[in-house]
Amino acid sequence: MTRDGVREAITRAHHEEWARVVASLARRFGDLDIAEEAAAEAFATAVERWPADGVPPNPGAWLTTTANHKAIDRIRRENKRGDKQQEAQLLRDDDPPERLGAIDDERLRLIFTCCHPALATEARVALTLRMVGGLTVPEIARAFLVQEAAMGQRITRAKAKIKAARIPYRVPSAADLPARVSGVLAVLFLVFNEGYLATGPGTDPVRHDLTAEAIRLTRLIRALMPDDGEVAGLLALMLLTEARRTARVSASGELIALAEQDRGSWDAALIDEGHRLVRERLAAGTAPGRYQILAAIGAVHTSARDVRDTDWLQVVALYDQLVRLDPSPVIALNRAIAVAELDGPEVALAAVDRLESRLAGYHAYHAARADLLRRLGRGQESRAAYDQAIELAGNTAETVALTRRRDQLG
């Protein structure tokens, strides 16, 4: 196998096996720090050895075995005796199959386990993205719009609390699921968003591996909790967004805005399924949650055959509902972008400018301002805003698109 083929195999193994390896080690050793570090060492060993030795027939088993040995070696090096040392001695051989409880999927079980109610919601989400999604601390920090150092400290504190409070690493029962599902949905939403528009400059601009995995896991939760409206709403939102994936990046590697996408290339089957879920939630007659409203907005966009047919009045009305549930600055920014189509760019710009103190480090804020200023004929200010957006954007395809728009100002 070529070196590129080996690199691809290692990348694929990371996406597919990271959570399973971490889950296996955390369950056996009861320590997330050991689990994460041993898994990372196993993948680092793969990077060193696979190019020379070749990819093993079963990469997942190789990584699990190597990670187990790394964990055992670490425990011995640190001279940790007692229960962990005794357990380590027994774990040279595979453990007998464990009773799976309410959740059969290894990755989903780990997500539910990390989303323990004893942790603050943001800590649960950040920890799970790191331990399960395999996202880096910088990627998670960008998702939360916080500094990398602050996010690293948040994850460290969450691990420390699990250890200090002796929160057991166990498979949650069916009765545990409702109390943890909101944190799990938040994790899956952020994993999907990282795949939909990757924040790292060194990654593919659209990561189908992440969006597909987020959809798969949300389908599993839907099967476990068929009456939960927010689970259905998140699944619908993901499907309606994923339906546009192939139209989002041009052959030259530029991100294509929704208004400019070839709607004929959208996945009709995914759109139909997403619309059906939205209609089911509307028929339920219950007050919609955040994901259900976002899915309804996606349904409006994907119902329009042309951008000019978009029902912007309905989109803004849905954002008004959403702002009452989630008054975050990002939601307010997206509402303002919709208002521009209904009431014009001047009204929208005033709303966007009020968000400066909260979104000054967010590239999409500057990109939205740049577009509104361009539409108002304020070219010099628009160029400056584009420059700020380009400086902050991590996604390569988005940077190309922003640069082209800036350069078209003349």
C-alpha cells in the first residue's frame, strides 16, 4: 500500500475507531484521562508503524490491543497499585462480552455516559466532543466561540469532577436517557456542524464522515425515543442540511452560498424524509423546541424551487420563535440575515451592528456585515469587513469564497 493509502487508512480508522477504543479503555480502567492518552498513543504508534509494516487486517482490533497495552504500561510506570493494577493484569486477554443495557451502539453509549447530569451542560458537551467525537481542543473552542486555553481548562475540570465525584463509568439505563438526551443532542448537533463546515484549516472543508456519523447516531436515538420531539427535529434538520452537501463546494474548492446552489442536485430523498418529520412534529400540536424550529426553517428553504420563491416572512417568523427560546447572538445574527431579504439590508445592518460586542471574534458576523455593506454600496467598509472575516475564517472553501467577494468590490 502507498504512503497516501496508509495515511488514508489511519484517518479512516481514527474516524471509525476512536470512540470505540476510548469507550473500551474508559470502561475497563474507569479513568477518562488514561483512556484518551492511551488511545492517542495507539494512533501515534499506528502512524509510525503502519507505513513500514502495512495496515493490519483488523485495524480496530490492533488499535484496541495497542491502546490497552499503553494504558497498562502507564499504570505500571506511575506505580499505581490496588484495584487498577490488579485489573490491568487481567486485561491482557479480551474481556467477556458486557451486557449492553439500553444502548447497543458503543459510540452512542459513550456519549450518553459522558453526558452525566452532575456536569454542567457546556462541560458535558465539550468533554463528549473531545472523548467521543475525537475533535481537537481548538475545534471545540471555535464551536463554542471561546479561547482555546479556556476550553482546555473546561475539559480538564470536567474530567477532574468525574474523578473527584467518583461518577461511575456505566451504561445508562432506559430511565437515564430522558435526563441526558438534551446534552447528547447538543453534542451531535456540534459534531454535525463541524462536518457541515469544518473549522480547521488543515481539514476538508466539508467532512462527510462527521455528518454521516451524526445522522446515524441521531437515527439510533430516534429509535430509542420515538416520541421525543427534539430528537425528531434534530434528525430532520440534519437530513435537510445534508441533502445540500454535494452542492455546497464547487469543483475549484469554493464554498457556494445557499442562494447560488444548484437545487436540482439536492438529494430529494433526504429532503422528503426531513419534510415528513417536520410535518409529523407540526401535527403533534406540542410547543416546538429549538431543533424543531431550526428544522422548520430548513424545510422552508428546501421547499423553494428557486431562492426567489423563498417565503422569507415565514423564515423571519420562525426565527422570532427561536429567539424567544434561544436568545444567543448567533441566532440573532441568522435572523438579521433573513430580515435583510424581507426588510432590506439597512434594517438588517442595524441589527447586526448591535451584536458587535458579542460576536467580534466570529467570522460569520464580519462576513454578514461585509455582504450587507456591499449591498448598500459602502465598498470601503465592506472590504474591511471581508478582511476581518477572512482573517478569522478557518474553513478553506469559505476563505476562497470570501476572498472572491472582496476582490469583486474593485
